[in-house]
Amino acid sequence: MNWHDAANIFPLDEEHIDELAEDINENGLLIPIEILDGKIIDGRRRSMACQRVGIDPDIIEVDPEDPVAYVVSLNLHRRHLTPSQLGMIGGRVKDIYAKQAKERMKAGGEAAGRGRPQQGRGNFPYPIENAGRARDAAGKAVGVSGKLIDRAVDVLTKGVPELAAAVDAGKMSVTSAAEVAREYADRPEVQKEIAEKAKFSSGRDDYLAVKEYQERTGIPLQHCIALVAGETSQSGNQTERFKSGRYTASDDDLHRELLADVLDHCQRCGIPFAKKTLFVQAVSRCLRAPQFDVETFKSRVASNPGLLSKQPTLDATMAGIETVYNYKAGAASRLAVKFVVDEAMRKRSVSYRRTDSKNP
């Protein structure tokens, strides 16, 4: 018996089918398999387990008004899923609704004959012509943000099946998978290689630390890779190590947690670009300077958020932070932020070079 499209919203866990088959063989099938239009809508694993032990399963027919919502309602609380896995489910929800909307619109146009096409939406919940609304509705249905749905759609439409499977299995975050899908959209072999490595590397604490930090903070992935490795967010030499399976997380999480706290504070104060690349880099650099007082900066941002604006370069972003930091400060307490930050970064660079020379 075939599976209903709505049933495939949730990835199929085949790992413990044998155990389920043994249980059904001993105790019988306790929960009937549900079908809609002659296809299984709930009970794929139970059906497979019954086949393995030669048992004809009990079957009941259902007729939900919205098959997709029905499947989500049945399965969402049965499983312990990460935000990335929920995002993938939401991406599939959006895809099914979009296809249904196109079919309804086409049917409406055909019914209108040669006259003006009708929309033919009927009771369709998420109109295809409003993709943003459909995205947000899909996110709400599974409990994640619309942006996470967008990333899942990138994985599903631009990524190879192995990449989607890695996210479904909890081996990659949807954010990192989406970046891989976009960056290597025309190189499926690279996508497959990265997905294959994720099977073995993402189970390590180092990779899980990056995944958890990125999903918790919303900081762009490339910065999370550097930060979890103990470096300033601008450092890019950890990315290749991350992709090649040679990545190591740092035990010292003080800098990255302090950065996350400051960025969250700025976001709450109404700074819309608080988690964007240049601002993340600038604040990360500032926190490396011992003279830069975090509480002073947070207080000034809270009092004068309008003084910060999105800038096109890192230097301009640093200048904006210096303006806010010194706003209405007396001459004795003013801080040359860019100067002390540049000096702190120079000392860190010298320190790293000395360390590298001792460990060739």
C-alpha cells in the first residue's frame, strides 16, 4: 500500500522497525493503520513491521478536512525534535500547500473556460500568491520561525536528498545545511560529501556545540564556528577545519556567551541588524579589549538606540559603536574604542603566531 503525501511530511524512522515487528508479533497491532484515498496517512512504520512478520494489519479509513494539519497534529508531540528538524517538517508542509494551491487555481481557471480565470481557492488555508504568509503559517503550525522555514525550503529545493536526510536525522542544523545548499547549488557532489561527513562528525561534542550555539543565538553560522573555537567572530580559518572534520571547540565559552548577551540586548533595544555580520564582528572585536566596559555600552545603547545605524563597512560600524559608547561622556571617561580594539587584536595576533611557531 502506498503512502499519502501528507504522511511523508515527517521523516521515516526505520532504525527500530525490527523491535516494533517483534512487539507486534508478540502482542498484536494495538493501533490500527489509518488510510485516506487508499493510501496510508498514519502508520507507515506499523505497516512495515506487520509486513516483516506476516501479519495483516487492522485498517481504518479517515477523512480529515485538512490531511496535512491532521498528520502534524498526530505526530508533532510523539517525537522529540530539534528546531532544525521541525523546520524541515514545516518546509514540507509549505511545499504541499503550495502544490495544492496551484492545482486549485488551475482547476478554477479551467472551470471558467475562456472567460476571466477564477482563483479557485475554495477553503485552501495558505494562498500561494502570498508566500510570506504561507511560510509564517507553516512555521506556526510546527512551532518555529518563518525564517527557519525559508532555510528548510532552501535545503529541500537546492540541496541533495542526502543533505535533507542529514538534517532530518539531527546530524546537521538546517541553517548550516541551507548555507551548503546555496553555496554549492551547482555542485551536488560537494553537498553529498559534506552530508556524508556530517554522519560521523556532527555526533561529536565539538560540532554539536556549534549547532546548539547557532540555533540558540541566531548568529550567522560562519561566526559561530569561529566563536565556539574560541576565536573572534571575524576569524575565518576555522571554517575549512569545520567542513573537513578537523574542527575542535574551545572549553572557554566566556567570550561567545558574553557576545550573545550583548547582541540579544541590542536586539531588544530595537537594533534590527544586531545579528548581522558586520555588527557581530565589531562587537566581538570590542569585547576583546579589556578597556571596553560592557555594562557602559549596554546602558548607552538602551538610552540611545537611534545613534546606531547599519553601516557598509567594519570600520564604519566600529565608529558607530564608539559614538554610542562615548555619548555624553566626560573627557576623562571617553574611550578611543577603535584604537584600543585594534591594539587588543594586534596582541592576539602576535600571541597566535607565537603559539603556531611552537606547534608547527
